[in-house]
Amino acid sequence: MSQGASRLEFFPRVQTVSTPAGREKARWARELWAILLTTAIILAGALLYVWPHIQVIRMGYRVERLNAEFSALIQEEKQLTIRLGQLKSLGRIEEIARGRLRMVDPEPSQIIFLPPERKPKVQTF
Amino acid sequence: MRRESACSAIDSKAMRVRTLLLFLFLASFLVLLLLRLFDLQIRQHKLLTADAIRQQQRQIPVLPRRGSICDRNGKELAISLRSYSFFAHPSFVQGIARTSAKLSPILDLSYDSIYRKLQSRKRFIWIKRKVDPERTGDFLDLKLPGVFAVEEAKRYYPKQELASHVLGFVGLDDKGLEGLEFSYDSYLGRSPGPPLGYCDALGRVAFREAEADMTFENCDLILTIDEVIQYFAERALEKAVAKSQAKAGTIIVMDPQTGQILAMADRPTFNPNQYRNHPPAFWRNRAITDSYEPGSTFKVIMAAGVLEEGLLRPEDRIYCEMGGISLKGFFIKDYKKYGWLTFSQVLENSSNVGAIKAGTRLGKDRYFNYIRSFGFGAKTEIELPGEAQGILREPKDWSAISLGAISMGQEVSVTPIQLLTAFCTIANGGNLMRPYLIKGIRGPYGEILRETSPRIVHRTISPATASTLTDILEKVVEDGTGKNAAIPGYKVAGKTGTSQKLERSTGGYSHHKVVASFAGFVPAHAPRLAILVTIDEPKVGSWGGALAAPVFAEVAEEALHYLGMRPSEGNALAVGGKKVDAVAGLN
């Protein structure tokens, strides 16, 4: 036993008696462990195979959620653009300027022409 | 010991048997599994794959978002939003009265109208289409049996009537029906077709095929229209049409150097958000679809031919018969009695007699060729649907008086866009430009798919002739019939026109119905803007110089200021009531 304990063995020594029955038991135990290990390896392989598929599906759900969120944000942005367009409508602004603020057209002498702005050299569309 | 050994042997044997049995059981189970696996994976492979696809794969409803239409500065003129359309299967509705009462405030429809619809015996009815999404939340809370909502796109025109004739509108099915919405429907409203996705047992989309986004973005149109100039044009036209109580009016503002349309408007107009509230006649873009006899504005075409051929110089004198001339039995009169006028003065004073005499020198064929060369009698190929090409008969079909009549702008029919394009030819030094409205097309990811470049159709007259003609047209505004088009600080070149309309009942020219017009460009010798104004059948006033020329002046002045064009004369401007020279310090 002391000799057995000093050795590093993968399979535990169940019984190392020199009797035939003991040897038989030990052989069965080793075989059982081998079966369990093989099964574990097969299971691990199967899990390894299934794992990316599960991940793809989980990511798919996440993408769908983000898509919906994105779509809602686009919708909101478009709504705000429309609202902005309505508020900045020149007819409305003129109406407010003339009606509420009592503004009038400038006399020709009141118009000052500013030098043209230097536009940055970027391609505008 | 022997007994122990015997017992151990028996145990071992029993265990072996048990293990063997277990092995056999597992092995047979495995064999069964393998057989089943073979059956499923190989024998029934095709059938089961098809079943699985049928169960998992679904067509995911994707709402294609129609592309926006923007002005040249990127301001949105048309934009699409998600909305909801409500429909019902009347046979499944429980409690029509209760359902109608609950839906009425949400859909902003009367109780009676909903009630009537739900009483229908049809299997499917629309209750209301394209409802703003804010209201849909209330509907979902109600959970009304037999009533459903489906997502649809809704088109908005935030600037209301602005540029409505250019933009057009879309129908309930989101297809363009008029204007650019119609002619560029393939870019704005492409539909990808329902893409495929894979759903789980609960019907949730697990993942979808590549590039099958939730929304399908289309291309945006970038127009040459400038929202601000468009507004100036529409406002001035609206005032003029109202003041003259005219039947209709048209204005086009164009960049004569490039052919870009900066503004295009018609009166009467319509709001494309509620186009069905307006009669279809209001939808028509008269600037391109309606042709009319241009009258005196057409004398410019005759003058261009005469000058180009060297038949007359501006200072050459023509006797104007003291107010009238007989032309093969027809007596043509002038507005005033003129004796001797220079060719330039013939245009300044818009003498019909002088125009007939000058045109006669040109002759039928040459005149016809110049008319064609200025683009009349053919479509300009502007990107709008329904463009008319006007009426221009072949010289062989001209009558004895046709040459004279066409010289003063009768017996020929033109569209406003054709006439302005012809004036642009003079303004830019003799090149006929193709007018265009689409500056570019922007893809769904902001990439530029197409950019339109100015296109010269051909050279029509020489730069020298164009310059001489511009000088004459300047005098029309300075001293002639177009004085009302003058803008302080800017040189304006233009020509008035007042043409009688044909009376269908008599077949002759009407004495009451006229088209008053003015076409011109500014600054005369370095033009940035070419503008045409027509006022159709005014009841108050009738002359182009009185009705259309002031509209030209108003729009041109505001647009020039907006474009930052400094006045070419009278630069001494006042700042704070004190006159300063050329706004010192700001140069």
C-alpha cells in the first residue's frame, strides 16, 4: 500500500490485493472510469459543438432587441426632424416676426453686405 | 479462505452478468437510437428539413422607409415616418357600439362613421389608415376583439405647400403619384421584399438573414431647389395672383450658368399632406405641363436670330407704321403709335410692327432653326413627369402670316420652363443648358450615388450676340416696358410679355383673357438668377410690365440679398443712419 500511495496514478487504486477477485474488481473499476471519462469527453465535445449555436441564437435575440431600439430611435429622430422643419418653416417665422414681434423689412440703406465666408475645403453636397 | 474465494468468484460472475445485461440494454438502446437517428437524419432528411424550415423560417415584415427629399442645403422637404393603419374583421368584433365608442377618440373619427363601418358584412374593412404612432398605445391597451393595427409608412411634408408642385405626393400605398415622388419612385420607394428570418417556438425572431434590417432605408433626393428662394418666389407669386385676381400664376427661378432650378412654384397650390382636399387641377405643375403663347417675351428669340445672322444692328432703324400694319388681311396693332424706332427700341417698346418687320428679314427656315435651337418644340428633359413640349409647327405648315405672328410670339406655344431656359441661353453667353432639379442622390448610408453636373445641350448663339442682346434687354428694364422689374443697385435684363389667349368659343384671340409675363436675369452681365413670372388671366390689370415685372423685382432683390450679392452701383450704404462708403471695414 505504501508503495502504491507513493505512486501518482490516474485511476485510484480500489483494491490491490493480489487475489484474483481483487484484481478483477480493480480491472472493472478501471474500465468504469474509462467509460465515464470517454462519456465526459463525448459530452464535452457535444457541448462544444452546441455552444456556438446557442450563442448565435442568444446574439440573435440581442440583435433583434437592439434593432427594435434602433428603429424606435430613428422614428423619434424623424419625428423631431419633422417638428423642427415645421417650426423653422419660413412662413411661420415671418408670421411671428411681423405679427408678434412687429418686425418690418429693412430699408435698403440698412442692409449691410458682409464679406463672403471662407468655406472649409470639404466636399459638400 | 477457500469459501471466501468461492464467494468472491460467484460475486464476480454475478457482477459480470449484470454488467453484460446492462451493456446489452444500453447497446440495444443505442442501436435503437442510431436507427432512429438514421431514420431522421438520412431517410427522412428532406422531408424533415422542409418541415423545420416551414416552422422556423418566416417572412419578417420589413417596413421600407421612403427616402427623404431635401433642398440644396439639406433641409427636409419630404420625410417618411412609421404610422399605424387600423382594420377590422367585422364578424369577430364583439359589441359594435362599445368598440366604436372606444375607437372614436383614438382615431379621431366620429362614432357614427366607425359604427357604420363595423356593421359591414365584408370580411375585412379599413377603419382608418396612417394614424400617428402616438395614438397607438391607447389602442393596444384596449385589446378590442376583431380590430387590429398594422404598421405602414406615412409621408410628411413639413413645409406644407412649399414646392408642392415639384415634390408631388404619394398615395396610400406609399407610391409616388405626382412630381418627383412619382418620377423618382424607384429611388425613393424601393421595396426589398420580405426578408427571411428564423423564429423560435414563441414566434420571436431569433435571427434574420444578412442585410435584412428591421427597416429598409431608401435613397434620398437632394434637390437644386433652395428653400429660402422658393419661399420668396411663392410669397411674391401668391400676393400677385391674389392682387390681380388671376386664375393662375407660375414662377421659376433658375441659375443661368448651370441650369439648376432654384425655385419653381404655381398658383393655385395644394398641401401635399392633404392633397385629396384639393381638386386635381391644383396638383398640376403648370411650369412644365402648360404651354401658352408667350407673346412679346418671344420677340427676344427673333432678335437673337436677327442679331446672330447680322441682319440688323441694335441701332438700325425700323419704321413702325405709326401703330399698325396689315398682314395678309389681318391688321396688327401696336400699343402706342411708333414711327421710326431703332431695333433696340423695337424691343424696349415691344413694338409688334417692328418685330414683324425684323422677323420677316430672318425668313421662315432660319427663324424656325433658331426657335428649335433655343429648345422650343422639344422637351427640356427636366426630371418631372408630364412635361409638355409646346407647339411649334414646321415651316412648311406655316401660313402667310405665321412668320409675322411668330415674330411677336403668337402661333407658337411654349412652356414656362422652355422660355426661361431660352432666356438662360442669352444670360450665360449663348449655351442652351439642360434645366435640372436633382442635384444628387444619396444612398441609405449617406454615400453619394449620383451627382448631376450641368449639361450644355449645344451652343445656340455667339457670346457677342448674347452680350448685345443683354444690352438691349437691359434697356427694356431701364427705359422700356419693363421698368417695374428694376432693382436698385443691380442691372436687370428682361422682357415683358402680354399675350392674348385663344377663345375656344370663337376660335379667335380673347380681348379679356391674357397671360401677363416677365422673363429676365440679374445681374445683367454676370447673371446669378434668371426668373420667369407668368400671371394667367388676371382680372385686375393685364400688362406683363405691370403685373409680372414687380414680382420679378421682389423675388430677385430678396434672392440676391440672400445670396450675398452686393449691389453693383450705389455702394454707399448707411449704417446707423450715417452714410459710409462701401461699408468700410467689412471688405
